[in-house]
Amino acid sequence: MAVGEASFPHMPAIDGVRLGAAMAGIKKPNRRDLVVIEIPEGASVAATFTRNAFCAAPVHVAKAHLTQTPPRYLLINTGNANAGTGSRGIADAERCCSALASLAGVDPQQVLPFSTGVIGETLPVEKIAAGLPQALTQLDGAQWAEAAEGILTTDTRVKGATAQVELSGGTVTLNGISKGSGMIKPNMATMLGFVACDAEIPAATLSQWLRDSVAVSFNAITVDSDTSTNDACTLIATGRGPQVVSAEDERRFRAALTQVLTELAQAIIRDAEGATKFVTLEVEEAASVEEAREVAFTVAHSPLVKTALYASDANWGRILAAVGRAPVEALDVERIVIDLGDVRLVEHGGRAESYTEAAGSRVMAQAEITIRIRLGRGEARATVWTSDLSHDYVSINADYRS
């Protein structure tokens, strides 16, 4: 189940970036579950990772390798998270890096591993190693859709986004893929995401721009308030295209990067486990961005709000109660205004005089809903995207390991 129509976009090849996918049988037969992404020499690579204290073995290894030498390959498997596996998991991730490095003729430290799937099970290293030759033979600059398919878990559809932006030195192309459907609550980037562009950008600058864009895209989504052990978002700049040389170049590039990451993040919410609604929470007139985010996430995480959304039940009191219990000091409820789409729900401390049940029900029946909350405390704002909570979400996660 997913909200809205979606098709995988045509992605122009990015010079030097090649992708290949294989069927390694990691969890299920006859499905792509192993992906290799080749990065050209001289490229800049930046990444953000989960802040979960039980972060997975591949997160530890990828972070370490990233500080040692410029990466040449990304190695991604689905079906097994290699998380909660202790020192054995670290050794297994390193063995997979060595297997790919041996075939590709690079150092093991030039491989960054990423995993997604069931937590607490040992990584089937032999299956991954056996699938690598097939993935390498498939390497091609046009294999974005195949790679997007090869990183899915409970997702029901592939997720991709692309953009081109004109800089003073020419056109830059950005392509990205992501996966994520459940265990989604940002604390870096709650999913796996891989984005490449052909711009020439120093690694330190690329890292800062990635963090800034993640903050308003992947870090602004939530399905179920659970932060994964394996989150990672990687950004590659091959350096084979134009430089970002002026303030206007920077503004345009960063806007395009944020656009791609936001489209990927929203695609995760549209494909959230069991989702029937895509919900935008806009909090305005806050004293700070963090305050606005706290209010938005409090509403987004409320099981009562989410089940009302699923039922198309205009139970506006659940939204009001969630706003009121957000961790914000000295909220003046007389100043708070809450709108559901084009319908005013709350003002002057209670139900708006213009509100009718019929009007609220009309908006709640829509597949895409915007809840706008004005706090009357300042000029800061934040936007968060979430989904409803359905019977199917419970079923999907109850049956996840079967």
C-alpha cells in the first residue's frame, strides 16, 4: 500500500558512477538484494549516519573507512542488517569489503559497506561474496532503477529523484535513490540514501551541505518514531563536471540537492508501511526552529492522531492535545491557531466558531492532508512529513520475520 502515484524517473548517467545489482539470496530467492556502486578516482564523498547507540557493524566500518582513504565502492545488502552482532558483525562487514576489494583491485578501506534488514542475525558473508561477481558484471551508469530495487526491504516501490541545475560553468546532474518504509524516525537520516552528482566540490564542503540538506529532508520525516540502527545517507561529487565557484552557484546547487533529498524523503512517507495518508505538518510562529520541530513531531508521533487520520475521523481534540503536551515552555493556548487543510479547527483556546464536523471530515477523507499550527510566539517555522497508522502497519511488522 502506498499513497499517490509514482514512477521511477529517467536518470541521466553521471560520468564515473556505475551501479550493479545481483540476486545473492540473502533472505529470499529471486530478488535483487546486493548492490555495488562504483565511484571514480578523485571524487569527494560525504555521509551521515545514525546516532543510535546500537549502530550496526557496517556503520562502524563505513565511518572508519571514510576517514582513512577516498572511497571507490559502496557495497549495499538488504535482507540482513548486521546489527546487534558484536565483534563478529564488524569482522563480517570487513570480510565483505575485502571480497569486493579483491575483485575490483582496490584496498578494502576504499569500500564502504551498508546493510538493511533483520537485526540480530549474522551476515551471510558467503552469499554476499558469491553474488559480487554478478553485481560487478552488471556495473553500468544507467542501472539506477535496478540499484533502487536492490536495496528495498518492506518497501512496495522503488524510490528515485533526479535534478539538473545550471551553474556558471555548465550543467550539474544529481541522481538519488533511497529505501525506507518502517522503523522511520530521523536522527540523522532514518533510511538508506545514495546520491551522486558530477559537480566539483571539496569533501569538507560537501559534508556540510549534506548535513544541512538532511536536516530539512530525511530528518523531517517520521512513520513510527523508531530510529534504525543502520541509517546512512551518502553523497558523491565526482568532480567531472562544473565547479561551484560563486555564491549564486552555491545557492542553486544546494537548492537542487535539498530538492532531491526532499523528494526521496517524501517518497519514503508515501510508501510507509500500511500508509493510506500523506500528512504535512507545518508549524509556524515558533520561538525557534527546534521548538517548531518539537511541536510537529509530537503531533506526528501521536498514535491517537495517526489512527484518527487512518479512520478519516475529524477528532480534532487529539491534535489539540498533542500540541499542548509538546515539550515547549509556557505555551499560550489563546494564541495558538490550528488549521486542517482549509478548515480552521482551533483558535482562542478552543474550537473555532466556524468549524463544522462536515468540513473537518471532508479534509480528513483526503489522501494528502496538511495540518498547520501557528504558535504565536515568534517567526521560526518547520515542516515535518508523516503517515497514518493502519491495521496493515501492525500486520507487516508482526509478520516481518516470518
